[in-house]
Amino acid sequence: MAQLFSPLKIKNIELKNRIVVSPMCEYSSEDGFANDWHLVHLGSKAVGGAGLIITEAAAVSAEGRITFADLGIYRDEHIEKLKQITGFIHAQGAVAGIQLAHAGRKASHVQPWLGGKQIPSNQTNSWKAVAPSTIPFIDSEETPLELDKAGIEKIKADFKAATRRAIAAGFKVIELHGAHGYLLHQFLSPISNKRTDEYGGSFENRIRLMLEVVAAVKEVWPGENPLFVRISATEWTEGGWTADDSVALANILKGKGVDLIDCSSGGNVANAKIPLKPGYQVEFAEKIKKESGILTGAVGLITTPSQANEIIQEGEADLVFLAREMLRDPHFALRAAHTLDQEIKWPVQYERAKW
Ligand SMILES: Cc1cc2nc3c(=O)[nH]c(=O)nc-3n(C[C@H](O)[C@H](O)[C@H](O)COP(=O)(O)O)c2cc1C
């Protein structure tokens, strides 16, 4: 059997294969609401055979959105449409996951196709961003507000309330977004976190918010459902968060009941030099898996069936997350099965198109 198509059981949830649709912001919501775009975007990947489909970053609060058009899960009214989407995904035999996120200092921007710039906080569709410290992501952006203790408590409460809504919406997997320079990553990194209280300074202090958010989520998230954390395994920057920090964090998160680390990189330093090439982040998934024993996901320029299969077969990661290739080909998994000579179940409606 092609290892890419071997099932994987994590807690009580069985994934039919190792192919994951990586979270991808669609910037297509009004006040956080999912709509038919999200149903078709995510639903088409379920039809296409992926084992796990994770929504784009869903903001746990309105001020935690990257743009005013982000998907959100900060109102009970958001649940209804999300429930339709998870229902469709599960009916195809795939599993629905949601990425919970807070943008921190990277909040209040316009959509990438409109230039992606920050909107000054005194203009419409914008607000003042919050962060661990008063350091903007790039100098041309507004200085974010430093979160005080009450602000940190609100962040934790928002993640917990979002988790309750995710359960009501039928999601079976939660991924916490601790990567790409968003709020949880901003706390982890010595570059963006210059606090002098118990949330800054030492490694133990910088990972505190992440651990407290995990604990808040686990207060309500069913013990039998998987909890993933996406991290930026390195910042590719001298003096920044390192792969060894990631191993240390993974070890601790494993002890706190996190099931899988989704290993991305970068995003917290604007001019970091990232050596892009096929599978350029797989080494981090492999290192973290081998040195901490936790399950890992590999992501980043994974585009072909044989490449994806090899990552699983060689034990470099337990899951492969694909983003842009899934936009080019929502039926990647069906095609991969054919290429790898693996018999899999097709949607009956599509059987006449089988290779
Ligand atoms: C359109 C788009 C939106 C993205 N939005 C998110 C997101 O919401 N959360 C996240 O963690 N990563 C996001 N990413 C990053 C992807 O999940 C993935 O890590 C990255 O694109 C590398 O994988 P790829 O080479 O398969 O595209 C996004 C990527 C793209 C292309």
C-alpha cells in the first residue's frame, strides 16, 4: 500500500489517508461569517479525497482578524454555516478541522489582492492591533498596544469560547495557529516579545501564553478529539526562535495533551531569507518527530504524489499538509491514488471518471 493512503487514528478520530488541506485564508467573509464560497472551497477538497480539511485561520475575536474579511468564530451566529460545511465534509468521509487564530500585531490589514497593507486604526474597517510588546511587524505600521493582564485573560477566554463554538459546529480537529508571526508566535519569539513580566524574557515565560491557551481550549475540547498546534519551527533569523526551541516546545505540548505539531516556518521577521525549495520545511517535521516523539505534519512546497508519499514512507512526518497545490487541483488525492497505483473509494457521482 502507498503509505500516503494508510489511515491514521489520532485519539478517537480516524483519518482515511495522510493528505491534509492546509489552512488557507480566503478573505471572503463579512463580520466573520462563512458563506457559500467556504462551502465550495472546502467541500471541493472533500470530494477530491483529502483525509483532513482544515479551515483557514478563523479569528477568535473580531480584533484578532488579519483583515476585516477574515473568517471568524467569535459569534454564536457563526456556527450555523460552519455546521453545514462540516456536515458536507463528513458526508464525504473526510474529517473537518478548524484553525483557531489571533493575528496580534498583524491585524487590521486589507486583503492581499488589494495590496495587503495595514489600515490606519482611525479609518473604517480597522482597529488598533494588540501584541506582546509595542513593536510593529514593519516600521511603516502602527505601533501595536501591549496586552495587559486583562487583555491576556481575554485572549484565553476568546480561544475557549471559540472552541465551544467549534464543537457546536461539528469540527473534529482543532489546530491552534502558533505560526507565521501571529499572536501566539509573537509571544514565543524573542524578536517580538520584549516583556518583562511572566510572559516574556525566558523560554518558559515566552511559551506561557501558548500553554495557557492550550489549557483553556482543553477545558472544553473533548479528550477524544485531536488537538494540533501549527508553529513556525524556525524564524530563519539570528537571535530568533530556533528548531531546537521548537523541539523543546513540542516536548512540553506533548505532555499537555497536544497530538500533533504542524511544522511551518517564518512569518515573524519581514526580511528573513528563506531557502525555498520543494519540501523545504520537511526537515523540521522530521526533527521534531524524532526528537520529541510527537506526531508531526510537514508543509511547504509539497506538490507531487510521489514526494508526498515519500515523506510518509520515510517516516519524516505523519501527515502532509498541502495548500497551493490543493487550489490548483482540489482532486489531488484522487489523482495521487491513481499515480501511486492505489485503489481508493471515489465519490459515486464521479466513478465514471476514474482512471
Ligand atoms: C491563499 C493562502 C492562504 C493561507 N492562509 C493560511 C492560514 O489561514 N493559516 C495558515 O496557517 N497558513 C496559511 N497559509 C499557508 C499555507 O497553509 C501553507 O503553509 C503554505 O502555503 C505552504 O504550503 P504550500 O507550498 O503547499 O502552499 C496560506 C497560504 C495560501 C497560499
